[in-house]
Amino acid sequence: MIIRDFIEQDNIKIFDEDIKENHADYNAVGLDNLYAQEEKHFWFIARKEFILRSIKQHIKKSTKIIEIGAGTGNVSRFLQKNGYKRIAVGEMHLNGLKYAQGYGISECYQFNLLDTPFEDEFDAVCMFDVLEHIEEDDFAL
């Protein structure tokens, strides 16, 4: 269930309009660079395959999943291609969510991880390479 107000822009639910695209820890332009490399660089390809193998061991394909800190949504796209059809993405950068939409992910949410807008909405929450960017990482969990 969504427990906070939002506005909708280009089919993206925006919960925290005040989030800036550029932060000291991660600049939105970084997602443009990721997008350019994710389909061809060996590290991104191996990472997606490792994540898929790990998820297959613990999460059924019918599970409703949200990937938080999804960047461009490339991992979620890979999971969708491999049978996980109920995937949403959460990301603080709007440009990342627009890339995710381009990958065919229809449920896109912009919000602050430390103030999540959901309660009992998803069966599984995934975060890959996210916590190291959050000062209050224990609170985020």
C-alpha cells in the first residue's frame, strides 16, 4: 500500500520533489555513463548473471519485487527478461527512472530510501550496490 502523497510526471510517481539530481556521493550524470556501458562491459554482464543466480535460489518468479537504488533499471530489466515479471524500480534520480521506462519497466518510483512511501506493497526488496552510498545505512535497512 502506498502511504504517502505523490505527484505523477511521465508515469513516474514522485514522492520527494525536493531530491536533487546531483549529490556529493552520486551525480545523476553517472547514470548516463552507466547506461552507455551496462549492456557491453563484462563487469555489468557478470554482475547481472550473479544477481539472477542468487535471486533464483530465494525468490519465486511470481514474487512482487522492488529494486531500490535501481539506477537505470538494467538489473530489473535483466530479471524481467528471465521471468520475473512483477518488478518495480525505485530510484532518487529521475533520469535513471526514465532509462528504466525505456527498458519497459512500468512501475517507477522516485523517493528517498530513508522515508519509504510503501507499507506491505512488495514481497521482496532488492538493493544492489546501494548501501555504501548512504551515510545512515543501518537506518536504511
